[in-house]
Amino acid sequence: LYPDDTTGVGKELRLKQEYFFTAASLADILRRFEGEHDDLRLLPEKVAIQLNDTHPAIAGPELVRLLHDTRGLPFEEAMDLATRTLNYTNHTLLPEALETWSEDLMGRLLPRHLEIIGRIDEAHAKANPSRKVAVLGDGRVHMGELCFVMAHRVNGVSALHTELMKETVFADLHRLHPERIVAETNGVTPRRWLLSCNPRLSGLITEAIGDGWVDDLERLEELEPLVSDSGFMERYAAAKRANKAELARWLAATQGVAVDPDAMFDVQIKRIHEYKRQHMNILEAIALWQEMRDAPEAGWTPRVKIFAGKAAPGYVLAKQIIRLINDAAAVINADPLTRDKLKVVFLPNYNVSLAEKLIPAADLSEQISTAGKEASGTGNMKFALNGAPTIGTLDGANVEIRERVGAENFFLFGMTAEEVMERRKVKDHAKKAISADPRLSAAIGAIRDGVFSPEEPGRYANIVDNISGPDYFLVASDFTDYWRAQREVDAAYRDADGWARMAALNTARSGWFSSDRTIREYARDIWFRNGADT
Ligand SMILES: *Cc1c(COP(=O)(O)O)cnc(C)c1O
């Protein structure tokens, strides 16, 4: 799945995979439906299909094909039934992630579907004569538009992302269909992301409030009064300390790195992408290392910066970021001046099993995407639930997490989505930010001069040029405020009781981020309304 689609054969394989799985699913759904019902007009009332991103977008034309070509319904009726059965969840506003297919490739692999897409486009245009929106245009099929046009409900995955969908990618379609877009903030399952991955904390919670939280996560709010109970708070802190000691033993045994379990465990684990800004995090680590070397005896808060994440196979810059983190870790971890204050660890092969080991042991959750780019995030929810406060931007579900856990239990920094759009228009915004911050220019200078790649000083020219030039993701412009927030984190962590209280309040106030709540909302707002006229 998901082959490297930077090549023609990769693209073709991807479209074949998408069609194969979608067609198989629809064939199965219709087989089961026809086993129970003999009237295809009942389909929207009996079946709800959720398109998870644009990858199964071909479901629209495929369902029309099944109903029209193979079952003999008139085209308009087939399209109406399909549209009232399908719904679409959008997961990203990044233009490069919204799939389009060339009409050439689509016409060669799926000629009948291309014809049907043409008729869908025409029918939508006829029903909406004021429209400016085309599924087909500039020789390509636009899968986001196709999903929108063929869906009864279209949803974003956080409040902010849903509003930005209405204002940006789907602005024209939203004006035509103002009732179609709804917000469904993501959630995570408490069975995996607390009960099973963190037995020490879940045992303590169950002793305190019973086990009702396991399938009713908002009952975690019953923990709130216990943050003033010193006996409970001692046990809460002890559970985190034991999780950290266990992770430290695992890191020593499997990765050969020694870390102090009393140091702050600062964790950024997620796919590697420029918008997630792992490079801003490693720049901060480099700047911190330089500052520690200048004043090794100052009262530093010891930190272990843990990274993990995979890059897409064709994403060269993301792979260079992984290499830079590894190179910087090797130099920083070997420095006898700073060794007991700062460690950087990059763990390979990030997956769910590794996430289940790291999250219960985390003190700090890094959620530092460029505002407006992270649709929701779910890692952010897992950390908050397990008592790791967030350092983050006002992006995706961070906004809602901060509202629920309280601004005083969240380390906010950076530009808002609106400010980001304005800043991009400022000429030389990156150069200006770099020359205004000596720490940032020193950190970038060290990378440029080959401090972390002495055998090949130009190795990171690509990253350096990007951050100091176009810097679309505004690493340079957000760095200074990120540094400020990190020093606030340092100070807060030195107050162990205050930190534990902040962590426990994150746990107590994260119950709303259960996927049980999310699924209930999909059922109420989307699936039970399938087949309705509006
Ligand atoms: C939760 C999770 C993610 C999503 O993380 P974000 O920080 O929201 O991007 C990705 N990969 C794995 C393995 C996860 O468990």
C-alpha cells in the first residue's frame, strides 16, 4: 500500500489499489444489502458509507456504475441514491495531499468511470448553475471535489480544520451546499491508549473512581478533586516515574542509550513532515546545547528529547530531517560538558507498539505544527490522557485540548493560522526572523558549517536553504516564541508538585477525546441522517 507515487508506475499502482479495495467493499455491501432487501431505493436508509479521505473517492462513480450499468436504474436516480449513501471525511488541507488523477491515466485504467465522472460533473453543474467548481478541470480528476459532490455529509476532524475547510479548499462548494459540512473532532480509544498501554496509571484511576471510565471516559473528571489529595498525587507521580524508569531500561537494553529517568522526557513522535516541524524541535535542541556549553554550570533542567517517525518513501527533505536528528544526537550525546543535561534520541520504526511504550513515559508532548496545517492530530490526545502536558500551537485539536485542560496547563506559542497567512506575504520573513534571533542564527550556522556532519559539511544545505529562504512552514518565524515557551516548560518542570498537578489535570480533563464520543457523534450527525433530503 501507498507506494512511492513520485514515479509513473507508482502512481498507477496506487490508483489500481484504490480501485481494487473500493470495488471489493462496494460489491460486498451490495451483496449483503440485496440479501435482505429487494428495493434499491432503500439503500440510503439501510446503508451508510464513510469515505475515509479521498483514497476511496472512486466509490462515487463505482456505486453509480453498479446501480445504473449493472442494476439498470436511470442515471439520475443512481446518482441520487449514491449521494445519499456516501459521506466524506476530509483529513488534510495540504494541497499536495488532495489527490488528483490525470484524465489520461484514469481513462486508460478505468474508462467507464471517467465517463461517469464526466456525467456527475455535468449533473452537478446543471443542478447548480452558479457554480465555479469542477470535478474535471485542467486535464485532471479532482478527487476532493468528487467526494464532496457525491457525499450527503462532508466532515472535518477538528473545529478549526472544519472552519478552514469552509474558508479555503471547499469555499465554493460550501457556498453551494451550506448544510453539507459538519465538524467531528477526532478521538482515541481509551482501551488501547490508557487501559492497556498504561497499566500503572489505569490501575490507580480504577482504584480511585472505579472502572466506569473504561467505556465512559468523561468520568475521568471525577479525578479532579483528587489533585488536592497529596496521597493520590504521590501515587500519580510514582506511576509516571515508574513508566519512565521502565522506558529508560528499555532504551539502554535495545538502543544502547543511557538516560536519567528524572530528566524531563520531551517526546515528538509522528510522521516526519515539514508542517509538523521536527526540524524546529531539533534546532531548539541544538540552540539549547550551544547555550549549555556556554554556561555549563547554570541551573539547567535536564531533558531527554525523544523523536520517532517515518517519512514517506519519496519525501527527500523528510528523510534529511531524520538524518539531521541522528547526526545531531551523535554529537550532542557525546559531549562530556552537557551529557548529564541533554540527550537526543531518534527511535527507528515508529509504529503503534512503540507509541504504546513511549506515551505513558512522556512528560512533555510536542505538538508544534504550523498553525492551519494539522487537521486534528490524535497523538496530542494520547499524551494529554496519559498526563503529558502539551507544548503546542493553536492548530487542529490542540485548540480544543487547550480549552478543556485549561490554558494554565498547556504551553502555547506561535502564530495563529490567520497570522501565518499574513506572515507568508512579508518579504524575506525568514531572513528577518533569523537575523533578529542570535540563538537561531547560531543553530542554523552550526548545521551549515558541518558541526553535525564534519565528513560532509554540505549535507544539510537543502534544509538550511529552505529554512532561511522560502520557509513556507515558518520555522524561523515561530522559533523565538518556541524557545520562550520551552524555557517556561523548564521552569514549570523544576516545581515537581506543580508539574504533577498539571499532568493530572490533563488526564482528568481529557475524557471528551474518547473515540466513543466521536463515533456517537458520527452516528447522530451523519449516519442516522443518511437518506434524508438535507
Ligand atoms: C497516534 C499515532 C499517529 C498520529 O500521530 P499525530 O501526532 O497525531 O500525527 C501516528 N502514528 C502512530 C503510530 C500513532 O500511534
